[in-house]
Amino acid sequence: MAFEVYYFLDHRERNPVKEFVISLPRNERTKYFAYLAALSHEGPNLKRPMADYLGSGIYELRPKSNRIFYFFFLKDKIVILHAIKKKTDKIPKEDLAICQRRKVIVEVYQKLEKARIREDA
């Protein structure tokens, strides 16, 4: 089963994760899109070292030192919520709080943008 991938949109219709990804060096962007393609195909079966479950319904993609946070929505959708450049061993609590807030916003308002799985798409 292939999962559809969506990005969270903020109240201004901005896509903060897409902005983060665009700012990455080309090799890191390429790795991100490879991990995103794997996530789309494997869904919750994607495991370490590529992905991990953090709790409270939040997962992370782990390309290099970047962390891309997501959750599963309405059975066959993956929503990308937040992204950071990881600088410490633990994910900062503030970033997990951002994920939780955005997850609630998506569940209530369903403001999403469909993701392209390939960089050149």
C-alpha cells in the first residue's frame, strides 16, 4: 500500500517544512527525498536507521543530521509537520511541542499541501 504524503500548512498558508528542505544543500535534499519515497512505500513499517517512533503519534525521518517529523492521518496519509537540523542527542522539547500543536491543527482544520516525492517533480 502506498501512502499519500502531505505537508502541514500554517495559518498563512506557508509550508515551513518545504522551506527547510529547499534550504538544504543538494546532497541532503536528495537524501531527504529518498527517505520520503521509502516512507511513502513502507509507511509505519519503515524503521531505524531511516525512521523512528517518538511517542504520542509522532515519528521522525532521520536523513543525516536532519530530523523530519510526521504522523499518520486518516489511515493512508502521512503528514510532514516539522523539520530541524539536529544538534544534540535528544530532540528539544520545544520542537516536539511544535509537532503536537501542528498535529492538532491538521486533525481539526486539515490544512495540507500534497508533497512531491521526487526533487525534480
